[in-house]
Amino acid sequence: MEKFGTTLISRQAGKEALAAFTPVLGEVREDEKIEVDFRGVNTFSPSWADEFLRGLIDRYGKRVILLHTENPSVDATLSFLESIGYAKFTIE
């Protein structure tokens, strides 16, 4: 995630990040997990997460694994999204 910046905060930026990452996703095998690493991210907003993570989860479902989520901003966003029924995230 850090390659998209340390402050991930707008719906438009999340949409653009997913579009930029989509070519890489084309190389993912059917049995391969998609690991989203939050190391280095300082701020993570629900709108950015909605655009980026929803795209991943809609396409790959439970294969999407979240890593290094101990950042308070990341934790708060993921907790909020889970509380509104967005998704149940797999965190390692």
C-alpha cells in the first residue's frame, strides 16, 4: 500500500490506485492470495478503502488478506467498514 502513498484519503485516489494496480492483478493465479500490506501507511480513510478494497474483495473475495494493520488509522477504518456490514476482513 505504501507505494500509493502514506496518506490514503480520497475516493478518487482509491479508485485511481485500484486502476493502477489492476494490471498486476491480471498475473495472480487462481490459488494465490492477495496480500495487502499496510506497513508505512499513516492515514487510511473509509472512502479510499471503499474504492480500493471493495474492488479487490469483489474480484478475489476471501483470497484478500490484510497485513500489518496495527496502525490506529487502518484499524479504525477497517473496524468502521466491518461495523456497517461492508465486509469481514481476513487479517494476518
